[in-house]
Amino acid sequence: MKKILLTLTILVSLFSCQAGKINIANNQPESNDELPPNAKQVLVSLDTCYSNETCRLGLDEQINDWLVEKNYLNDSRHSVTEEVSQELELTFDGTIVDKSINTIPLSSNYLNNALIKGALNEWLTWKRPQLINTWQYYQFLRKDIIDSFKQYDIDEALVLAILAQESGGKVHSSSRAGAGGLFQLMPATAKRLGLHGKMGAYDLRFNPKQSAIAAAKYIDEQNKLYAGDEAKVLAAYNSGENRFARLNKRYKNKSIWGKSFFYELPRETRHYVPVVLAAMLIFQDPHKFNVVLDKMDVETKVVQLPTDSSLSELAVCLGQEQRNDGWFRILRNLNSGIKADKAIKANTDIVIPITLSEIFDSNCQDKELMAMAKSFHESDFQGNQGLFRYRVKKGDSLYKIVKKFRCTSKKELARINHLKPPRYLIRAGKHLNIPQC
């Protein structure tokens, strides 16, 4: 805005002087007209141009070049953005722009980029546990997912960084927007990339190997579109490929770190890009950032459950053996098709880290410990399961339904479904909400 106002001032003065209407000594118009006719024409032309987006962008670029040529403005476009002020500023189209008081360098050199440096601070302080856990989870999953990315020559550090921010390496992560899995793929994107159907209790976005195949295809597509520009690939990944493609076209495929381009990205994307790039830098050279990424023994084995159990019960019996944070999340990742609340039948095959074989053979065969773990599991998931819908059949009564499902009482079922005493009438074909066990 400052640049435009400066330009307008120069242009108005120039045309005014040429028209001989300005008294240089006191800088006041000699006539009663506020502006000479030629200056008015300039303003009308500018107004017309700014009503057209293509003309506006072209004009901004030419004005910038002209100001640099005349030494009115330093050319910092290749290294830093211009300042963003927190003060509210009125633009030509009448919109209000919120700007920051600080000058924020957005260099394409990542370690000179202020936002990436700030994100590095996040990862190295309060988000360090998330970074380390992602690394540990990834080691157990690597054999299933790395080949997909190697096929397209995608930097493993970038893959880890995306995992760290998207899901923290948790296979069953999901978002309110509907994204799911390690790489937080939306259903439509997953379908386009070939993920159809289910494996176990979940759709294929929650299968590490299948989701990695889809994510690798997606990243390769974006790499080809943007010549391997990681910042643009990540912006497309987060904001949506079509949305970002339109924005990139509008800015004629220039650097994403240009002020106008970057600050037109969605707010979430403006945070996402530097955060993932910062994590990538750490995974590329952890020693440089005083981060220790220890190697783990990630060999696994298949065991059979001695009795009906669940993954949460196994996590209780395995305890903190060799890992202070316990094994629940790794058990879930290794057995991605099984729900945490699901009761698993005896003799079912379960994958566990091979280093836990002895503790499994001892603690997880302890009847007293497993009975306690079972009672904890049932109490936890019974309170969180909510309701399911049951279609009333001919001959059903409230008493028969309560006896059939055993998870509720007649009064509770009546209250939930707004049935009036004393008869609690129900009709065949209608649906009742039943508390889940």
C-alpha cells in the first residue's frame, strides 16, 4: 500500500507539473481545481486497472520494477518479504487487510527464513516429544512404507516431516474435516489415488502400506508440477491441489516466498509449510539441532492370544518394558485393521515387537493381571461407545430388547427413546437407540 501511495503521489505530481498547474514554491494548486485533468485521468485509469485482477498484478509488478529502477525502493524480493503491519489498512478494492508490525524475512534459504526458524524452535522445545515419538513409530512402519517413496526419489526426511505434523506417526489419526491415516488423506483424494475398500475394520487410508502408496503418488504429482519446490508441494498438500494451482497460476509460478503470494495462502497453510520444512531440516541432520534419534530393534513376531482380549489389555500387560511411554500406540500401528475397543478372540494372530516376547509370555499370561486389565478396558469403552440403532421386530417388547442386549435397563431405554410409562409402547419397523456395551 505504501508503494502504491508513493507511486500515486509521484504520478500526480508529475502530471501536475507538466500541466503547469503547481506552484513549486508553496506546493499549492494555482486554480481552484483539486487536481489537474491529467491527474484525474491517471486515477480513473488506476481504478479501472485495480478492478481487474490480471491488470492489478501486472501493474504491481511494473510499479515495483520502476521504483527499484529509480532507487525509491530496495529490491529485496529475492530474499525477504516486505513488512506486514498489524494496523488495519484499506485497499483499493475496499477490503480491510490486517498486517503485522514486524518485518518477517521469508527467504527461500530455509535457515534464513524467520517463520521456519520459529518452527524449529517449536520442534526443539514443546513439540520435541511429538518429533521423537514420530521417529519411534516410523521405525516400526518403515519397512511397509519406504519403498513407495523411494520409487519416486522422495526425500525420506520430507516423508518423516509430513508424518510428524499430519499424524504424529499415529496410523489411526483423523481430523474433523474428514482426513484420515498417517498422511491425513481426504476420502476424495484417496479414491482418486486408488484407495478403495477396507482392510479389517478400517478403510485403506488407515493401512500404512496402502496409504503410503497413495501419498507417494500425490507428492510425486506435485513435485512434477512445481519442479521439486518443497514449499509449493507442501502448500498444495495442505490447502488442496486445485486451490493452490489456481493461486500459483495467478502469481505466474513465482516463488511462494514473495509477500503477496505467501500471505494469500490460507492461514493454516502459512503455518503448515514452515513447520513441515523445519521438521524436515531436523530429520536431515538431527545432530546439528542437538536432537538424538536412537535406532530401535523393530523386528516383530506374530503371537496368538491365549484368551479373548484387546489391544488395550495387551498394552497394560506389556507395561513400560523397554519404552517409558508404553506400547499401546505401536501395538495399534502394527495391527492397523483392529479397533482399540474390539474384543479379539482367543488364538487370533497379533503382531508385537520381538523384544517383548518374554514379557508377553509372562505378564500377558498372568490371569490376575489380565482380569484387571479386562475390567479397565470394559469400563473405559463401555462409557465411550454411545448408541446404536436397532430396528424393532414383530413380537419385540422393551423387556425382550433389554434382555437381548444386556447393556441397559428398561427405564433407561425408555428414557433414551422418550417412551411413556407404564406401557412403553413400541411398533415393529421403528428404530430404537440402544446403549452399546
